[in-house]
Amino acid sequence: MDEGGTADTAGRDDSGRWDRFRRIVWARWALLVASTVPLTFGLGALGVPSPALFAGLIVGTVLALLGAGPTRVPRPATSAAQAVIGVVIGVLARTDTLSAVAANWLPVLLVSLGTLVASMAAGLLLGLQRGVSPLTGMLALTAGGASGLVAVTRELGGDERIVSVIQYLRVGLVTATMPIVAAAVFGAGHVGLGGGTESASAPWYLGVALLAVCCLVGIPLAEKAHVPAGALLGPMVVALVLSLAGLTFGATPPALLVDVAYAVIGWQAGLRFTRAALRTVVRVLPSATALILAIVAVCAGLGVVLSATTGTSFLDGYLATTPGGIYAVLATAISSGGDVTFVVAVQVIRVILMLLVAPFLARLVGRRWGTAQA
């Protein structure tokens, strides 16, 4: 009896300590951060795209299901994270890159719009699934700027839990199938899967200054213009203009700030997971996978059209229209001897076009069909 009583007492003590821990706000945040950092390094070593975002999503989800994470990410933190991601995307646009498509701007624009239409139409089909609104489905399958779309989903009225999982499923499937399709269908030679961002040519403090300018100018302008997802689009547009004008001086937001922003966006989605939401995500994964593969096939067809209208090779047309994984696309183009400048230019135009158009279309879809949450 004594041994049993001692065991019961120890169990109650452990349960009591766990309950007390869960009531301490700073301890919840400490656990969240301490768990995210090593997982980010691990996923980065495996070549996972945006590892901090994916790590934040996984850790946030697990802690939410255990009842051990913070209840939510403060809105100022999510707005700041959106701004950082917006500037990262904006500085991708450079005059030397975009000049590569200047002579063929019309077919490039039309093919990019075709990618937008195909992916959003697939998203609306996904929205027919029980527990998924048309708005959430559209944002989940829009092919462009996965991190940016996840960042603004909740603000637009969608369910960022579903969007985050399916967006990164899209990136993963595109990255996995790209070398196979490039070699088997388009005759690419040596194909590598590495890839990474270009190293910044300016010191970190210039990156911080660029970020501050883009936020101080872009966010107020977006608010005055009542632009949807203004915390992302405002700084992105300012960064885009400065980059095209050659006024960024090679600066980009420091990598540490970018990783923190990605982690915050991952936490935002993960901490809202419930068991019911997890069941919904698991249920829609088969249909989402089929729709993603259909989008990949349609975009490959658009790549053939782009090749025929611009005189580029079929391989370059395919890589230029691949719906996601821009750094894997860059690595594949380099290793296969493709026209890297053309491929990157079309990819950058696609990402920027998607992020500029998607919030406005999402607002229309939300008004037309509503925004039921899972």
C-alpha cells in the first residue's frame, strides 16, 4: 500500500508540475524557441526549403496539441515577420535579371497569368472538400511565394494551418519531381538538387537600414491605400522599386532576421492547430497531392508554349514555369547548362505577380463564397 501510495503521489506531483509549467507564459515561449532552433538547423542540413518556417510549424503544432505552447503569436510580431518576408521577395527583382525577358514580356506575362489561373482554379476545387473553404483552398494551391502566402492567410480570412501544410507540400513535390522531369522529358544532362540564396554583397547593417526604410515607408502607404496584406505588400513594393532603381546597394535583410521571421510565421500557423484541424489536413492531403501534380503538368505545358513563343529551349521553358522551388530551379538550370538569367527572371516575375494579385483575388473569393474555417 505504501509503494502504491508513493507512486500515486509522485504521479500527482508530476502532473501538478506540468500544469504549473503550462500556466507560465514565459516558460511556454522558452520551450517554443528552444525546440525550434535545433530543428531549424536539422531541417536546413537536410535541404528543406525555408527550414525555420517549417520548424516553427512543426514545433508549434506539437506544442499546441500538447497544450504546452503559447496561445497565439502577438499581431505586431506577425506583421513584422510579414514585412521582412516582403522585403526579401522585393529585392529579388533586379534590372539585369528582368532585362532578360524585356523582348518577350508579353508571352512571359501571359504564361505567368496562366500559371496563376491554373493554380487558383485547382485551389477552388480543393475548396469543395469538407472543412476547407474556397478561399483557403485557393491560397493553399496558389503557385508563388509560399512563405508570403502563409504569412497573410489569416489576415485574408483563410485557414493558415491548411495553407501552410499544402503550400510546403507543393514546394516539396515540385522540388522532388523537377530533376526527374528535367532529365526524362526535357533531356537535361547533369542535374543537381543543391541551391541557396545569393550571398549579400553589403554589410548586415545596410540590410537592417533597408528593412527599416521599406517598413517605415511601405506599411503606412499600404494602410492609407487600404491594400490587403499591407504589412507584406507595402514593404515588398518599396523594396522592389528601390532594387530596380539600384538603390539597395546590394543589401538584403540579415539572414538571422529572415529566419526569425520565417519561424514566427510557422508558429502563427502551428499554434492554432487542434486535433480536429489536424484530421482535416490529413483528410485533404490525397486530393491536394493530386491537384498539385495536375498543376505541375499544366505548368510544364505552359513551359512548352513559352519555349515556342520566345525561342528558348524546352528545358528552359519548363524550368521557368515550374510552380515553386525557385532555388532548386536555379540549381537545376545551372547544372544542366540552361539559360539561368532567363529562367530566374520568369520565376521572379511569377512570384511577385502572384503575391501582388492573390490578396485582391482572395478578398473577392472571400466575399463571394465566405471563409469557413476548419
